[in-house]
Amino acid sequence: MKFGIFYELQLPRPWAADDEHRLYQHALDQVELADRLGYDTAWEVEHHFLEEYSHSPAPEVFLAAASQRTQRIRLGHGIVQLTTNHPARVAERIACLDLVSNGRVEFGIGEGASVTELGGFARAMEDKRAVWEDAVRCILPMFTREGWEYHGPYFDFPLRNVLPKPLQRPHPPLWVACSQLETIEMAGRRGMGALGFQFLSAEAAHAWVHAYYNSFVKRRALLTEHATNPNIALVSYFMCAPTDEEARRRADGVTFFQFALRYYGAAQGRERAKPGTVNLWDEYNAWKRANPDAAARALSGGLVGSPETLRRKLRRFATSNVDQIILLNQAGRNSHEHICESLELFAAEVMPEFHAAEPAHQQWKRDVLAGRIELEEIDTDPYRERFGPNAIQVARAAE
């Protein structure tokens, strides 16, 4: 099992003059630390206009800065929004980042999550999947063709040579954001890695890993010719501390991620309040005070605890054959000091056991892809709830 770290660059209100500068610098420090500690990937989102939830509209800038402060860790777009960017500009930026990082880019792509974002770019919510598919067909040949033109329903591109070309050939590994659970199966059919932005139980992970790899092996249908990337990664809340109690205290803000995500993402076509008129951090804390038991249960669903607790939880996830766990602890008002201490403790006492098992996992994957292991077709219907009942309460409180 591999391990990544994940950044929305969250910044709850109230905002001081230097807060965004400090947020970015601390996150870069954390990525540099993660590189020294042996973490495998650092993932950065692209979001627009989502106050408090994400102050990260230009991940290519952040990842380029991180590339010059690190040596080994892979740098993941988690994700580039293909609905709000021109395909040629995406291909150019990905190739440039791959060159300056010495070939360490992971290319995650997605659609965008809410009318708050897409509406700002005059993109209709009901078109976003079709736009995403059109963009995939347009972009991927740009990495390899010296002359390429494309005429699709949403993008019309004249004959040009898109430069530069990436260092990784034919292109960096492809991933797709799976904000809805069914998209995990779609990622397998499309031959792309699945970035699962939800907080699953080990049992649900087992079912969806089977669905993903069975789709990849048996039902693959690429949108266009490209190098496939059989991988499934899941995001989880994260905080590691000497005791469970201390970890829960330090992770007090991680469920703000879910709260704010549901505020912007639930009822996707609904316009949100005007900018500057809602304090999500205050709303979140009011919900926690009113629902202490539900808040505690929501926190218990992630990787929050002592090294021994996290080892026990991860051993269950390892049996599902998830390829990567992406750790989210820059959330809410979690402190820079606690985030760094958490990364250090996890790397020293937990990560080595699961890194050591990676060769066996890769052999399992080779056997699955070659047909030497046939996976059971598991019914995923019992595991289609994206966040769980506690998150539904969060969403209603935020709305």
C-alpha cells in the first residue's frame, strides 16, 4: 500500500491579512517534509470560488513550487477541472510541470462539483460529464502528436503542435475524480486510476476495488487511445498522535472538510449564498455543539488515532487491495505543528509495515490484470452511500 497527502488548502473564517500566504507556505513545508519522510504522493485540488472550503484555484503553481523543494515524492493533480479549462492549456501546463519535476506528475482529471464553480465559467451542470468526455478525447493526443486537430461537440481545436511534450511517455499516469461512488466503476472502464473522494469502510472498499478491477479487466472501453493506469486510491481523514484521545483533539477540524464539501456539493444545481454572507466555520461549530454524538461518530470514520489504532484500521483496508490511501489532515483549523508531527509519527511507526507489503500487492495486481486471479463480482448497492448518515445531517445543517 502506498500513501499520499492531500490538499484543498482550506481556510475557515475569520481571515487575517496574511492567512493565505501562511497557508500556502505551511503546505509547501509539509510537502517537503513528506518527501523526506518517504510518502509516495502529494495531491492538490483545483477549485474556484469555494470560500473557506478550498483556496486552491491554480494547483499547477503550487505543485511547481513543490517540485523545486522535493526530490522523490510524486505530484498529483487531484484534479484538473476539464470543464473550466481549455484542453490545450491543460496539456501545456501538465507537460511543463512534468519537465520541471523530472517526470513526477500524476494527471488527475474531473468535472467540477457545483454550480458555484461551473456557473462562474458559463458551464451548465447538466453538461459536465459530456464536456469532460469531449475534453479527454481532445487532450490526450496532444501529448504525443506533432500535429493534432479536434472537432467535437464542446471543443473545436485547429491543427497545431501542442508544446512542450511531457517527460513521461506517452503521458503522465491518468486518474479520474470519483466524487460519486459509481464513478469508481466508470474509471475502471475508462482505463484510468480512481481517486475516491469519500470515506469508506474496509468492507465498502473491498466491494468497490472488485468493481473497479473487474471493469478494468472485463469491460474496458477507452474514450481515446491512451496508456492505462490500473490504480484505486481512497481519501481518508488523518491525524496520528501518541494516543487516540490526543489525535481526536488535534483532528477536531477534519470533519469541516466534509461539512463544507456537502454545503457546496449537495443539491448541485442550487445557487449558494452570496459571497461573504455565510461563515461556514461558525455554521460547522454550531452543528457540532448541537450534535456532539454525530460529530464524534463522523470523526471516528477516518484514520485518526494512535499508531496502533491506525495500524489496526489499515490492516483491514489492506485486505481489500486498495492501491493507495490519501491522507487528509490539512482541514479546518488543524495546526501546522500538529500536521507535521502527525506525518512524522505515522512515517516512523505505521507506514513501514505497509510499504514492506507493496511487492506482494503488486504481484496480486499483475495476477488480476493477467487473468490468473479472477475477482468475484460483488454487489455494490449496499455501499453506494457516499458519506454516511452523519454527513447527511451535516449537509442539512449547512443548507
